[in-house]
Amino acid sequence: MLVLFRHGVDDSKNIVLFGLSVADMIYSFSETYGRIMYIALRVDLFIGYEISLFYIVCFVYFSTFGMVTSVWLVSLISFERMIAVCFPFHVSRLMSPMRMRCMVVLVFTFIAVLYSPSLCMYYLDLAFRTGFNITILKYFTRREYIDNEWWISIMLDHILPAFECPVPMISIIIFTFATILKLIKANKSMGSSSTSKAKRVNEMRSIKISLIICGCMAFSILVPNACIEAYPTISGDKIPSNAFVFIRSFNLLAVQFSATMNFFIYVALSSKFKSTCFDLFKCNK
């Protein structure tokens, strides 16, 4: 975020990358709290239990919000790259910085509102545990959720999963496929002059970033979710608990790896980002 802000967020691509870094940061902080919770549960059961309550009530929402927002922003990146490659003479008008800011804000707002019912399901309060003879924190179900349990369950179990993975991932695949086809076609029709070659190099350097980000996101989210969804259909039985825990753990680790690697992808493939980063942290001295 610091490098992109120093680099300038007046460019359409940088605006989306800045929003993606914010979403990745939200997800990373939330999952870091979740890992602290698992460590605390193994050190002290009661402390770990109270930490886990905050994770269930608050941090699960922010973790899901950060992950889903990242997927939608990657979809927006793939769309912006497709417009830049397929309609190069209209990209500055169609994907202006102001429009990109509005779209990024719209994505954050849309996902926050869409997942707001899960944030309003529970609340924390003190409760006396007779078995341990102590007063500890406990989460309770809100009255609003009890009164509207049917439609909230429909929202969480059927509507949100579609927005969480299939819709943005299908969009990423379509936009990326269209971009690759256009690049292949342009490569065949492009001449052998030095100007054409330089233009080709610049295009490929820019497109590599979005393609790698899209590939990492698809691998970290689409593959694990597809395994979880496909197993009951193929075997006719529920997925074993051990297999579910393994796939879910792989999913969380892969998403965290994808979010963390974005910075190194920018440094490796963008010379301007690399020079700004080195100048900001004085790595060139």
C-alpha cells in the first residue's frame, strides 16, 4: 500500500491494485488473529476460548470480507486488462481513474453489505458457567437473526456462495481467456520492427502481472472449493471430516500465499514498482 501510494494512485491499474492490497491486508490480519486463537487454545483453554469468541463474532466476517473482495478485485483487474488489450484506443475513456475509483468503492460496499447478515448474527456477553463456577464470555444469537432465520439462512447458504466463488471466478476465466486470444492474434499480425517488439514487451510485462494474479487466485480458491463441492456429487456421500479439514486448511493457506505473493509479483514484473519500492525503502544505497 505504501509503495502504490508513493507510486501514485492516479493510474487505473494502480487504483485497483491499491484496493486489492487493502483487501489482502484485511484478510491477512483476520487470519493472523485466527492463528493466534489456535495457539492460545493449546496453551490455555479458557483464554483460547475467549479469543475464539471474538474470532467467531467479528473476525470471521472480516476474513471472509477480505477474501471475497480480493476475488472480485482480481476479476476487475482481469476485466481492465482485457479492455486495455482488446480496445487499446478506448481504454483511457472506458476505464478512467474516476470510474475505477467508483468501481473499487462499489466492490467494497457491495461485499460489505452482502455479508452484513453474518456480522449481525451473534453478540458477546458475560455468562456464568456452573460446571466451572466462573463467569466467562459467551456469544448469543441476536433476536433479529432468530426472527429472520429463514431468509438469512437462504442468503448465507445459497446466495452468498455463488457470489463468493463461481461468479467472480468464471468472470476471471472469461476475461483472461479473451485477453490471451487477443494477444495471440496481435502477435501474429505484428511486424518485426523494433517499435512493434518494444510495444509487445511492454504489453506482456503488464499482462503477466494480471495473469499470474488471476492464476494464483483461481488455484487458491477455485480448486479447493471445487473439490469440496464435487466430492458429494461423485461419491454420493458427505466429504469425510478429515478430508474437509485438510482441503479447508489448504484453501486458507493458499489464499494467504496468494495475498502475500502479490507484492513480490509486482516487484519482479514491474520495473516502475520496483524502482519506487527501492527508492522508498532506500534499498539502492
